[in-house]
Amino acid sequence: MEVTKNFIPQFVVCIKNTGYQASLELYKIYRVLPDDEARNSGDIRVIDESGEDYLYPADYFIAIEVPRVVEEALLHSS
């Protein structure tokens, strides 16, 4: 996994979980981890329901901006 320098935490909302119902909850916010290789392949690396990071199709998610207080809460919960 190639990590992007100066990564700013990013969050996405799951909009599709076909084939991954046990790993992804619809409409839940997930934290994205930087992975340039995955992005170039049309995937995204997120911390899923297992608490581990895995690759999923990028079109299963929509990127969102969250207020700083929400970002801090989400970062502390993972």
C-alpha cells in the first residue's frame, strides 16, 4: 500500500453494499485510508465493520466533508 504524504482524513458514506452486507452498512460513515494504488484501480481502502481496513469498489461510496468536531469524534472512535 502506497501512503500519500500529508494525508488529510477523509470520510465517505456507503451507498451500496452488494456482496459485502456483513462488512459494510448502508448510509454509514467510514474513514478512508490513503492508498494511491487502490484509487488507480477504481477501489477505495476503508476501515469497515471488522475494524480493519479493506479494499472496496470506490463507487460504493460518496466522499463527504464533516465538521471538525465530527471529524475528531470519528477519528477517536476508530
